[in-house]
Amino acid sequence: MWFKNLRIFRLSPAWSYSADELEGLLETHAFQPGTSQDPVSVGWVAPREGGALVHNLNGQFLISVRSEKKLLPTTVINQVARAKARDIEEEQGYRPGRKQMREIKEQVITDLLPRAFSIHRDTKIWIDTQNHWLVVDAAAAATGDEVMGLLAKSLDPFPVLPLYTELSPAAAMTAWLVADEAPANFTIDQDTELRSTSESRAVVRYVRHSIDSDEVRKHIESGKQCTRLALTWNDKISFVLTDGLEVKRLAPLDVLKEQNETTMGDEAELFDSDMTLMTAELAPMLNDLIEALGGEKTVV
């Protein structure tokens, strides 16, 4: 159950929800499967099947959002709409205009939705009430926005703040490459992306390729900045840091996998073991990452 992507936020200093209080608030927006006419349904579900909406382990909360969407391909809508438009043209003697075509498509969608397949996606959120982190396991910005939107509906006042650092990730990563030296507790791996700051937006990528320091410096001197950099923290966790302060492709390394493989128990015990290990490692990793970026920036 390790998170694969981290969108990182700060809990407001005013955060005071207990697990039970949070559970009660989330219940008001619990997930309900959509009706035949609902293209999208979003709500809270238990992060572990059969469990509570808030999975609590010593002040570490895990919650989960389910998004259900109807699969209705645009090609199918357009095909059916064109067929209907031809029938209407024969009846009225002229081709439907733009407004009428829009109405036809809307009716086609209404007619097809009850027969559309549904797929769902669960997105987990980790709330660290001890270190005041809130982390969303989402690769896409749209998914993160959907999660934060539901959280804002469920909790009032909204208890989440954006995270800012003294150094921008792009400036810090570029400096590490120029110096050919990673910050404390980190090592630089073989994937990186350099992007030009000029209008050309030229991009150079190294994928599973040893980074030549002299070559990288030449790219940086020509006006490029590092926008993605693969790093490893404490020989335990590998990830890619982006210029938007997002963590991608996060993965525990063998030392942590072996540690967790020794755990015995049923599904619930293994879930708790995974969560305990993940939160225990990610909290100090995030602290070290923020420190490497010059510390947290206070926004007045």
C-alpha cells in the first residue's frame, strides 16, 4: 500500500480533529454509486476494505476518495449523434445547425449513460497529525484537485495549507547538478530532465543514464534548469523530484522490502505493518527534503 506519488501539503496549525471527529465529517460525503444519469460520482470510502473511513494508527490517519466515472467514448457519441442528425435532416428538410447539434449530442449522452460501463479509482490521503503533513497519492494535478475539492466540502474551515520552500526545487536541483553533490542524506540517481528557460523550451532527458557532470554544466550554462531529478534517500527510498515540489515514482528499496517481508499476520495486520513502515520512513524523508530546499518558507 506504499504511496507511489506525493502531492505534499501542510496541515493548518488549527488542526484539531480526532479520528472519530474526522470520521463523522467524512460520513456526510461518503461515496454513493452514481445513478444511471450520473457521469461522475465522488465520495469517501474506507482505505482498507471492511474498515472505517479513517484508518488511525497512533496519530497517523489514512483516508481514501473514490471517483466513479461512466465510460462513454466521444467517438461513440459523435457516431450516434451523426446518425440522429441525418434522420432529423430528412424530417425537416435541412441540416441541423450548431445549436441543434449540441442539443442532439446532449440527448445522445442522456440516452447512452444508463448503458455505459463504470470504472472507479481510489486515491489515498495520508494525514500525519504529529508532523503536520497531508499527502495525496496522486500523479495527476486533476486528481489532486478533485481530492482537495472533496476535502474542502467535508471540512470547514479548510485545514490544509500549500507548502513553500525557501529555494525553488528547480534552482536547488540545478545547483546540486552543477556542484555534482547531493544534499545531506540523498544521492543523485540516473534520471534527470533539463529544460530551457527560453521560448524554445528545449528539453534534454537522461533516462537510466549516468549523468556526465561536464555535459550537464554546459546545458545549464546555455540556460537550462533541472525540472526533474531522480534521488534516493538514505539508501531506503527512491523517487523523482519535480520543479513543482511533487514526488513521483516513489518506491521502497530492498532494505525496506526485506524488513516488511518478515511481518507475519492476517490481511489487517499486514496492512497496518505497511502503513506503519511507510509513515515512519516518509515523515523524516519529507523533513530532509524540505531542509535540502532551504527550509520551509513562511508566507504572510
